[in-house]
Amino acid sequence: MLITAAALTLLLSGCFSSDSHQALGTLERDRVTLTATASELITDILIPEGNPVKTGQLILKLDDRKQQAAVAAALAETERARAYFNEMVKGARMEDIAAARASVGQIEARLVDADKTFQRNEVLLKRKLISQSRLDQARADRDALIAEKVNANEKLLGLLNGNRPEAIEQAEASMKKALANQFLEQRKLEDLSIYATRDSWLDSLPRHQGERVSAGSTLVILLLNEAPYARIYVPEPHKAAVHVGDHLTVHVDGVKKAFTGQVRWVSLDPAFTPHYALNERERSRLVYMAEVQLPETAADLPSGLPVQVDLPL
């Protein structure tokens, strides 16, 4: 977060002098932001702002009718793919095999008749009682039935031997794909209901019931129900003495007891004009943002209270 040089200079003049060994700031809490995963209407808000919420508690709901239809379609596709896979594994039914055998028998009977016709026409041609074209037609009819019989026998053999392993693997892959898509659509449906992800306070609901939100819009802001931290501004002369993990004394306005907090983060960059653009006197007025975690004994303190943190000498 950037602060203009003029505003920060005014802030520094009121917060500390160059000889001060304290950093000023406020109590803050970690925030959890929950966003919309789809562009839908807010249909229900179940918990008002300012109330405590538990992990897994439903806060608001988005319109899920369109996604319900997508889940139903994905479920139907899964059932179709599963049925096809089972069919491929079990192989042909007895009725199909019987029909294939009957088809082979029918072709064989026709082939016997066609072969006799061809042989008869050969004799008639030798006696010059028919033309050559008639014999050729009889031969073609016989050969066509021979090819048809071969094809029918191959189909019957395929039914008897079952489906190829490669075909079964493809059917299984299709079923797994359908199951994965069903899981994805179901997850999208669940994401339309916004649940608390941590024990916390419901700090803000930026949108209203009946409002259409876009994907990625902030729907809920939670303040964690844990001890706050002090967000402070460390003067540049003390920056080198403050490290992550250090324990510092924190004074909270309106609270007589001082707390011992632990530094959890120190900014690497100053809050305004980079130090290389400043002279020595100006650099001394730089500040670096830092966060000091308070112990659990301070968990009841409200956010926003001013604090003063004693810095190392």
C-alpha cells in the first residue's frame, strides 16, 4: 500500500520524532475473503454482518438452477458410459449369438441353391442352351453369397470370442472421463453455496440479496476469531534492529496491561519514496510496515485500537 510523501510526512510528525523508540499503529486481524465462482444471483443471505460464524456454516447461496441441470446431464452421461462399459465386459447376449448363427445358416442355404444354379448353367452353356452372360450372372451370385457367408461367420466368431481388450479399455476410459466430469459439475454446484472456512466474525457482505454478481466478485469478508496483530510503522533508523521472530512490548490504548508480541513480518520496502532517491536526513523519516502478533490473552481486544510498540535500542 502506497502512501504519498506529504501525507506520510504529516503522519510521521505526529507519530514519532527522530529520537523516538516506539512505533505506532493499530490492532488488526487476518481477513478471509470468499468470492463468487460463477456469475449468478444471490438468492439467500442466512447470516447478517457482525455475527460469529463457525467453520462449515452456510452464509449465503447463489442461484443454482442452471448448475443443477449441468449435474443432471453429467450424471446421465456417466450412467450411459457405465452401461456401455458393462456391455463391453460381459460380451454379446445369447440372443445375439443365436441370431448370428441363424444368419449364417440362412446364407449357407442360399449358397447351396446358388451353387446348384451355377453348375446347372455350366451344363446348359455347353449344350448351347443359354448365353455366356447368364452363366456369368450365376457365378457372380454364388461368389457374392460366399463373401456374405465369410462376413457372417466373422461376426459370429466375434460374438463368441467377446470384445477386444483394447475396446474394453476405451470403454473404461470413457466411463472414467464421465465420472470426472460429474465430480467437477457437482463441485461447481457446491461452490454456489458459500460456507465459512474458519471460525471467525462475519465482517462484511459487500453484495445484497437479489443482486447478480460476476465470477471473482467478493461475497464475504471474515475476520478470524483469533488474537489480533499490531500493524505498525517502524522508523528507518530502527529498521535494522527489527527482525522476524523478535519479541517486542506492545501497549494498547485503554488497556493497562502491556503485551509481549512476536514480529511476524517486516516489509522490505519503505512506505513511500525509495531510499536511494533521498539524502541522509530524508531517509531517517522513512518508515517500514511491520506486523507484531499478540498472544492469545489479547484475543478479546477489538480491531482498530491504537497501539505503541517499544523498539530495540
